[in-house]
Amino acid sequence: MTRHTMLASTGAALVLLLSAAPVVAAPAAPAAPAATSAQTPGVQGLPYDARRGVFTFAAGLDASLPAVVQVTTLGQSRGPTSSASDPKPAQGGSGVIIDAAAGIIVTNNHVIENGQKFTVDLSDGRLFDAVLIGADKATDIAVLKIEGAGLSQVQTVDSDTLRTGDLAFAVGYPLGLDQTLTMGVISGLNRSGMGDAIEDYIQTDAAVNSGNSGGPLLDSRGRLIGINTSILSGGMGGGNDGIAFAVPTRIMMFVVDQLRASGEVKRGQIGVALGSLTAERARELGLNLVRGAVVYDAAPGSSAEAAGLRPGDVITRIQNRPVANAGSVQATVGIARPGATLPVVYLRDGREATASLTVQSSDPAAVRTGRVAAMARGLTFRNSGDGAGAQVSVVEGGSVAAAAGLQAGDVVVEAGGAGVADMTALATALQAGGAVELTVVRDGERTTINLPG
């Protein structure tokens, strides 16, 4: 079964990869003798195996491939049999061992989601039961643990060192096949804007298909640079069109370290409502660029207000990283611990300025009301342009609002059975805490959403 989200701007589908029926990996064939000259420079510096007379990247990849595993998620059986209570295979994907001594495996959250039991197949044919250490939906990362001797692991490299054009290798168990390796290049970096999540993806044209989810994206030396998580498909079948995305190790390691330490991920916030800079908005601001994040509002008492950010400012860099859109800022703040300082560069009236933002602890019950927008429970909302209700402008990735299904553009017209006249009325309704039933208008239709406290 495949999950997908339609992208309104292109009509394409962002497909979260789930495998077909899982298979048990066959025992690996004996390794071929190592070529003593595998790294001898060949034409244009390509690694060359003089013994066989071929160009190859095998020597760099061989050590990493045994660390790539198949993950099977088992759920509750629905069949009317005597073993109906036994977990049955529900979905699966791939994973990669990053710590052999501790048996730590990284995979995708959507691979293990709603599972009761997890098994891991190694390329040498061994099968292990795995324990779920923790998962983070906002980054689509999950951590499993197995107990076993003789495990292999990959070497992890900082994804910030990547450049567009670098070779990339995707490894996993696609379409029910045994371990499969595909090659491509890094097609782009810092990709975001594809959903309500913490997104700062690596884009690659290495072939990635159903079942590759959670598997590693490796560089030409076999080092881990990302975790394959989704593909962009223009076809009805959700197949590979040469555009795949991976969570970079910069984000992965932040999440993994927290999950291993406490089983959960704690994030901070800076109290700013942002939107992506569009060509239309750039013309309104008199700017000749279309990359950046526009400040809509800074909440009272927030780090953004203390730093002096105002509506209309355009953030172009944060923590020395270029800002392509609002998702770029969210991706940086989303993996920053409370107390961290994030330098920002922004434009005001066409002039460049700098500031420092101190990441604050996130209080999901807090309601912060600014001049033109309010923030609560992962929502940023403002007065509706229709004169009634409060319109959602931003849904924070990983928040209770995102989990409840709220979307940017929704107009909240009722909260707790009472009418919502404007953003102040909605802020007041959310101030008391606890779950609130919201009535929202989306694409002209009314729907009810329960927003947890």
C-alpha cells in the first residue's frame, strides 16, 4: 500500500515509500577477492580495478553494504484463524546499522508506524527481533535496536559537506527484491516545501522505489549521507521518475541522539510567523530575489521580537545557511535545542541587517498573540480575509496541529462550539488548554477537527 500527498503546484505526488510483501534475505554469496589496485586512478580519476580492467566503486562500498538491513513491521492479524492474535506482516522497508556495538538501526518513521513487532533481516541471512527505541514523525526518522554479534556499521559523514553533482548510491530492498544498489548524483540540496514537516532534504536521481524507505544514501566512499524517505512522481502508479529525497545526516543525527537518550525529541521555537518569499511578494517589497522567508509577525515576548524582527523583514540566511523559503528556517530551528543561538541575516527595506535568535523552550499550551497574527499548539493564524474566522497561515512540522490534520489555508469558524470571529477569539478559545473541537472551512467545505491540548 502506498501513501501519497498531492502537490498542488505541480500536480505531482510525494510518495512515502512502503515496501511490497517482505521477503527473507538470502544468504550473501562469498565475497570476491579484493582488487589490490581498486583505487588506482583511471580515466579522469575514476577508481579503476586493474586486475579486472574495469572502473568500479565496489572497494569503497563493500564495507557498508552488510550494514544495510531489511525491516519488516508486523501488525495485528485480522484473519479468522486460530492465530488471529499473532502479529502479521503489515509493511516494511529498509534500514541501516549506524552503531554495531549497540545494535542501533536507523529507518523511517513511516516504515515502523503502527507496528506491534519488528524484525530485521541481514544480508547474510540472519533474522533478528528488533526493539523500537523511538520515532519522530516530523523528520520521518525512527530508531530500532537489535542484539547480535558480528554486526557491521556504516561510517557517517556530515551532510553539510555535500555538493550538487556528487555521486550518490541508494541501497535497500525495493519491490520485494534482495539488497539492491543504484547510482546517481546529488541533484539538489536544502529541498523543502513539500508538507508540514521538518524538511531540508537531499535530492538525488539515484533510483529509489517502494521498499527503499529507511535505507541509506551513500557517497562514493560508502559513507552515510542521508536516509531515503520519499520520491516525487508524476505518474499515476507512484513509480520512480528520477527525483528522490533523503533526510540529511545533519538532521538524522540530531534526532537519533535524542531518541537514544530519552526516547523523544524536544525542540525549541523562536516565536516568528513566516511565509515563503514569492515573486508576487518580492514585487510588493521592491526586491529582486525570490528566495527567502518573509516575517509575518513576531509574538510578544518571543526570541524573534527580542531580536528586533518585524513584519516585512526577509530572512536570507540562518546559522550561516542560505534560506530558500520558510521551510529552510523551520528545518534549522526544528533541530536546535533550547538555549542555542542562531545568527540570522535579513533584509529590511532592501538593506541587509543581522541579528541573533535564542531558541526558546516550546510550550505547546502557550498562546502568543502578536500585532497581526497569533501562535498556539503549532498553529500560526490571522484574521480571515473574508471578515469572519481565523485563517491558518503556518502549521509547524511535528506539532499537535499537524498531527490533527490542520493545513495552511484552513479557516477556523468555530472552536468548542462557539463562533470564531477573528484571530483573537481563536486565541482565547485555545488559551484554556485541553482538547478543542474546531470547525474549519477548507476548499469551501466544513469539517470538524479535534485539536489536542
